[in-house]
Amino acid sequence: QVQLVESGGGLVQPGGSLRLSCAASGVFFNAYAMAWYRQTPGKQREFIATILSDGYSNYGDSGKGRLTIPRDNAKNTVHLEMDRLKPEDAAIYYCSAQRTSTGKLFWGQGTQVTVSS
């Protein structure tokens, strides 16, 4: 059974940085594209970034220039590193795993990030 567990959320001051982690189990990790999304109340889930097993990454507009999405295939983990945080970065951040061959998509439970002084 596929399981994605996010961690690393919490309270961050404006201008600060964060590092979220997503640990995957029950998958052949290299067969999945990993991604991060975020969602705030009343809004659709927003794409942040994705990375393939070969390291190819693509970024959405929201955090471009302020984030990276490192992936560790040996540890079945993907991270989201974001700096220069703004209050509008506050959201629930979700990790996803999508099997590249079939498109089947799995989600983690999300981790809350609050940006406030």
C-alpha cells in the first residue's frame, strides 16, 4: 500500500525558510514522479514543483526562484526547500506521487505551514 508522509511544517517568520520532507513507502520510488502542492481554504490545490527520478524538475509560478525540490531515491524521500517566505505562502502543503507509466496518483495527508511574525 502506497503511503506518503509529510513532515517539517510549522510556524515560520516572514523572510524565513523551511524544509519539508515527504517519505514514501509501498512504492518502487524510481517509478514515480514526486511533486508538491499547496492549498488554502476556499482555493484549489496549487502546483508548486515536481521532480522525476532522473532529477528533471519543473516549477510552478508561486515559488519560482525561491525553492528547490531535492529528491533522494536511495531514501525514498523528496523535500521542498523554500526561502524568503511570505505570509501568502501559508497553506497546507501536500506531497504527491504519480506513477509515470500509468498516471496513478497518490497523496499524502498534508502538513500545515504558517508564516507569521
